[in-house]
Amino acid sequence: MNDEHTLDATGLLCPLPVLKARKRLQAMSSGAVLSVMADDPAAIIDIPHFCNETGHKLVSQDLESTPQLYVIQKK
């Protein structure tokens, strides 16, 4: 079973990338993985902070690519 999801949040400004990630994660099962693409400069701070606050695991982040890529595993 493939439990990997993608969210394209490019073009969205703070706080929309985090809000859309939160909504998507709510609909996913525990352990599922969400890849978030974002180009908002605030996402570099907002997404890791969101994961820290909610307990989701920030598996990886690629800040060198455009858009940035964040991989989040639902708690």
C-alpha cells in the first residue's frame, strides 16, 4: 500500500502552506508521508516549527531546490 502524498503549495504565502499541510495531514493515516513543495521564504521557518509543535516528523528538507521540498511523516 502506497501511503505517500504530495502537496504543491508553490505560489502560496504564509500561512497557507502550513494550513494546507495541516489539513492534508489530518486526512492521512499515522505513519503516512507528505511531500510539500513550497516557494514561500517563510516556509523555511514555518514548516519545521509546525512539525515541532504538532509532533509530526520532518523527515527531510531540501532548501537548495526551487521550490523547496519538505517531507513530513504524520505522527
